[in-house]
Amino acid sequence: MIQPILPFLLFFAIWPLSGDDPLATGFPTEASGNIRFQADVVLFEEDGVIAPEVSIAIPRDALEAELSDSLRVRVAVAMLDRDGQARVEYQTELPLDPDSTAGETSTFPVPERWLRLHPKWFEGTRGMRITVEDVTRLKVGLLDKLRGEHPAGVAEGRLDWPMRRLTVSDSDSDSDSDSDSDSDSELDPDSDAGTEFGSDSTAVDGGIFGADEADGLLMSGLLFAWAQADEKPASGLPGFRSVRARLHPNPFHYYGLHQPVMTVYWERYGLPPEVEDGAPLVLVHEITALEGAETVTVVRNEVAASNDSRWELQRFDVSKLASGAYRLDVRIERPDGTVLAATDGEFQVVWERRRWTEDEQTLLRYAELLLLSRAEHESLLVMDRGAQEEFLRRFWDRLYPTSPGEPNPKEAEFLRRIEFANREFGTKAKEGYRTDQGRVFIRFGSPDEITFNLNPQDRELLAYVLPQEIDDPGESLEARLRQTKRRSLRDNRAYEVWDYFSQGDPLIPEFAGMQHGLKFIFVDELGVGDFLLVYSNLPGNLR
């Protein structure tokens, strides 16, 4: 039994704690937290009310389980109002068996466990928060274990409603009333279409689907699909849900290397009063590159107008498109070009294998290691995956030009150094590339000379060594004493001194005309193996 919870549990009501606006961005989106999953939400109509369809892709390694494990997850869907506050939440626990994945014939590069959910619409909804919690495990922290807290991830975003009846002005009124239904809904174990949250749907806000305004033309959102699903959908699903269940959703919206054919599904409902049943209409699918706003593909199909609901499926060969971010605009037009209704969605074309398998946070953390200008770094943070790929490809090609499609030696060396740093300098609390030693190694390569002492005594103590090492005449006396004045003769912490006779082997050329070599001094300040940078003659700061 699945029960709506009112009021929303405090734990979920205050999440996230960062203060970010949950409605700042739309779907699809990647979850934050302990479980990295991808979520997409597409809005359809069923029996005159909004019917959200939520698709979730959970990488198997995100649940820290063996591929043969059967797991249980708790899934919560919260409907958010215009202030980002939860108005109602539905939750249930689901088993994730090994055969609940996309299917053995799927070519998606990351093994996934898929969920498809159909939460009940709630009046006044402007966004959605989706939480996936692994109830088979506890968090690793002691306090977390004592509290019984489980690893969890959360994805949230704004719902951009594309469907508008032309006979109704857009209304933004909200209702503060509670849900009008307390009835439960059984989880159908035989349904391949997913999980149903709630039961009879409420009327939506603004009277968009009011009984007095039944005439008009509506379009659903765009469901980006990976391919046709391997399994057959269960019978008895309402409306077009049985048709959608035959498609394998692609909440990532990635195409290119592993899937050069993009499949898009959408629905249209009703007619404007001035259009007769059977009149000719034109369905226009137009693909535009977001960078430069260049139209790359336009497909026009003639159809007959119908008062009945219809579903549409369109496939595109994207094998000739460059990596980057694109928008698909879908319009219903009269033969004279008058637009009757429109909807759109964005997708990514990605051709490099690594871009498919690394999560967004990893890619952005790697970007911190590059010597980008502030403007470049800030622009990279807000790019979609395909645009990031194109940006980074141009970045590496500026350093070492390569032919299209060929790996860049500079980027390959960058990744090799990250792998080495993670292996050699990582601690239990920090990945190697995030340590001071890891960042120096990635930036300048192996030092020419390393002086280290794990248990210094007598004249090898830091109080004696640091004044000798900080001997660059370009340094002021104050700079030399900055690290030595607080070092006592009892300070026998381990240290390493890295000397580069010149500039080392920087991935990116720097410091033209530098007359002396580079020096870095690291100290294990806490005695946990994390050597912190306490001195460097590096011009500027080490980010």
C-alpha cells in the first residue's frame, strides 16, 4: 500500500540544506547526495488531468552492491509549490532485482537499475523532489549508524508545463487546500510500466482542464527514449501509458557514441475550436544547436486533425552532429505556418567514451585542476554534458591539435596523472587528486628531486630545515619566517620537499622567463598521511 504523507516528513521538508532554489533548474537532472542517479519528469494528460511520468536511472555501483544483489530502495516523490516547499509527498519501498535493469540487449554503457513512476498530480505543483534511499545499508559515519540513516540521493527541479489550451489564459493561481483523496493504490507487481503513486487525480490549478474549457489543443512534454524496451508492457494500463511502456526511457538525454539514433515520443490532445476534425495539419520537428542557434535539422509531416488524443514518435539520426547541446522544438502548425501549439526539450550529443560514464560532479572537479580563466571556469560549470565535451575538446586541441575523433595526448596525460595521484596520494578522507601533493603532481609532473623524512630528529627537524629550504632571495624575511616561527624543536612531523630544477613538465605552459626552479614543501600536519602544502615559490596561488 502506498500512502500519501501529510505533512511532509521534517527530514525531507528541509532537504537540501544548502539553501539552493529547488526550482532554479528543470529536468532532467542528476541527483546529489550519497546515491548518484539521473531523473527526468515528463508531463502528459490522462482523463483531463496532468499525469507526470518520472524515469529514474540508478547506476548499480551507486548502491554499493554486487551485480547479483537484490536491493530495496525507498523512493519518495514530493510535489513542490512555487516557493520550493513540499505540499504533498508520496513514498514507497521497492525491490530492485538484478533483472530489473534495461535488459541484456541494451547498449547503454553504464549498468543501470531503472524505475518508472507515476505520481498523482497535486494542485499548485511547480516542481518535484525525488529521493532514493538504500534501505539495505546504513551510512558509514558512526552518528549516522546510531541514527539509523541510510545512503540517499535527491534530485529536484522545476516542472515546465508545455501544454496550454488556446482557449484559456495562463493562470498562476495556487490553492492551499490539501489533497482531496486519501485512498491508497496497490503496487502492481506485474506492471513493467512502473509504480503508481496515489489514486484518483485532483483537478489542476488555474482551471486549465476545467469542464467548461474542454475544447482546445494540447501537447505533452517530450519523452526522450533510448530504444524500444525489451520487455512487453503489462495489459490494462490507462491511456497511452501502455504505448509509453514499450519505450526504454533515456533520462540522461545523451545520444551519439553508444546510441546514434534519437527517439522522441509525445502526445497531442484535442483541437482548437476553429479547426475542423480531419483538417490538414503539419507536425514540425526542428533541431537547433544551442551554441550559435543554428538549425541543423527540420522534419515536416502532414497529419489529419483529430478530436481524439494521438501519440507521435519520431526518430533522428544524430551520427553527423558534432558533440554539443541541442534543442528539439516540436510544433503543430496549419499549412500556412500558423503555430497552434508547441513544446521543446534539450538533449546532448556526446562522442567521447569517458563523458558517458563519469558523473557530473567528477567532471566539474576535474575542471578545477585546469588553468582556466575565471570566466571560462564559470561558463563550464553551467554547461550541459555535450557542451562541456565540445569546450574541453577545443581546450585540449589548443595545446595539442588532434584530428577529429582521435584521443588528445595532452588530455590522456592529464587523466593518467589524475589516476596516479588518486593511487599514490589519496587518503581515507580525500581523493588523491584533491590533495595538495596530487594537485602539484597533476600540474607539473614528477619532481626532479624529493627530500623526505618520516621521523625527523635533531637537525632534521622542521625548525631547522624550513629556514634552509626557504632560501629564495626573492622571498622576504617575513615570508621565510611564516612557516618557521611556529615550529618548535619538538615538532617532528613528517615532511617532503619537492624540487623542480626548472618548471617541471607542466601540462599547460606557464611562467615564461622564470629564472629559478620550483620548490614545494609539504608537511603531514595531522599525522594522517595528508601532506599539506606549507610553502611554495610558485608565482601566484596554487588553486
